[in-house]
Amino acid sequence: MLRQLARLTRPLPAAGPEALAIAVYGDVADRPVLARESGFEGVACVDDTARLLRLLCDVWGRTQLPWVERWARGSLDFVVWMQEPDGRWINFVRGWDGDRNTSGITSRTGETFWQARAIESVAQAWLTFGDTRAEGALHRGLDHAVTKPAPPDVRALHIRTGIRLMGAGHAGTLALAIEHWCDELVACRDGDVLLNSPYETERPHLWGHIQEGVLAEASVVLERPALLEVAVRSAEALIAPAIEAGFPDDGMSPYDVACCVDVCDRLAGATGDTRWASLAADARAWFDGRNSAGEPLYDRERGRVGDGVDGTRISANSGAESNIVAAEALFEDAVDVARTLVDPFAALDRDP
């Protein structure tokens, strides 16, 4: 996974001499592909590079490898550069020359996934490396998180960031906001099931759905056991059945499955119930063949994860999101691979 992420990473000199960003999509030959899902978007985005930054901070925390730190700091250069003076983030660059896409529907500023992920990534970079630029970007971004409404799936990322800051003793007045954000998540339900949006009319999609996990963790930090009860009931109704059935739906992505892993890991930690640890293990097994195709998405020889399973077909493409979220779900594997790699920055020293 880290090998594929290195293949997709490119210099972006407009953001700084050491700045790096990751190409959104990779094809069957691991060549970057332009993002065009919502019209022309661009070649790289904050949404993915911020997630990569979080992953690299975690890997560096376990390995202390210098090349991991350089990769993380180069990614931070890009994320900080994409923040507007008002504290919000643009998402895409149109090309490797750094032309920022300020008008695209998946790029313009707002209370979006990329805004929340950028906040989370600079918080982690600040806590990991003590980078003052990251600290400044964090405070500018948090002003919007605290004062603006956001849907539950985005708000869950705000809560996760707040919990990490609380654990490091840096939450300050943010603790009150975290309490309020948790109440927002609890209020947005259909029966026992936590929703991604108050406008959902069908079963919530699993990608980006981590509400049960963050409520479980918040229940411990805030000493509010009622939050854990809500989280368990929702996970029993939504997450557990999907895992037990082996994720049978067509069009399952690594992001869907990784979110289920995240929820079960956090529930296992909050409840002490081994059932959730077992479900997390079953969900992880999806990457190695416990899926509708009966084949592994994670090609361990090539070091890449396919973009999803559609019925009995494994996608031959392998993009940024798939490999980042898979590395999060299979984190111990990612750490083991990192320790065996020769500095992959030789592969990054090339023209975009």
C-alpha cells in the first residue's frame, strides 16, 4: 500500500520546494489518472493528501524513519498551501503546475469532507512534529468547524480531531463543542441507525460512516455512557450485518470496509467486548478475499489495493483513497512494510 502511494506521489513546487501531493487515481499500470467524476476536477486534492498526511504521521510515530517524515512534511506543505486566508480549504489543483480549482463542485470551499480532513491532518502534524504552520492552520480551520453547521459524517471527523486534541491536553474550550457535536450525531437517527445526513431516505452508505466509532470513543473521554449505548445499537443494526454477510452489495469500496473496521476497533476499545474485535478482523479479511469476488484486493507482491469489488470483479485500478484507507485498516501490515522499504524518495524525484 505504501509502495503504491509512493508511486502516486508527485512534487508540487508551486506549494514549496519540498511540497508533495498524491495523484487521485491510478490505472492498471499505476499511472496517475485525472479525476473527472463530477466534471473535470484535477490531478491531486487536499482530501487525499490530508489523509495521506495522517497516515504518515502514524507510521512515523511507530518507525521514526526519516523518509516517512520527509514525505509527511512535504504533504503538509501542500495542505497548508491550499488553505485560504479565511481558514477554509480549496480541494483540487487542476495540474501539477499548482493551478488551484476554486470553482469545481468538489473543490470549492465549504463545510466539506476535505475541510474536515485538512483540519484533522494539520492537527496531527502539529502534535506529531510540533510544526507551527500546522498549528496556525489548525486554529484558522477550527474557527469554521465551531461556528458553522456540518452534516453528521463530516461532524464525526471534527469530533475525532477534538478527541485527539483533548488527549494531548490541547482542547481548551473545544471540549464544549465536542459535547454539542456528539449531541448532533445522536439526534440524527432513523430508529437506532445513525445517519450520514438528515436527508437520507435509505440505508446509510458505509463510506465515510464512522459515527458509531467516534461516539464510542467520546463516551469514554466525556464520561457519557449513553453515547456508547447509542453507538452499539446503531452498529448492531448497520455495521455488524454488513460484515457478517461479507459485504455482499455490488460496488463495495475499500473506503466502505475501512470505515467498518474503524467503527469496530473503537467499539472494541470502548466496550471491552471481543465480539467487536472479531468483527473488525472479519472486515479486514475482505481485503484478502473475504468478499463477493472471492479474491484479494490487496496485491501484497505489488504493494497495491484495488479500487473495489463489483459483484465478482475486482477493479484493476488502484488510487490514492483505496490505498490510504486500506493502510489505515491494515496498519500493522503498513508499518511492517515501511520498515522493509529502502527510501522510496528516489522514485519521487522526478518530473510531475
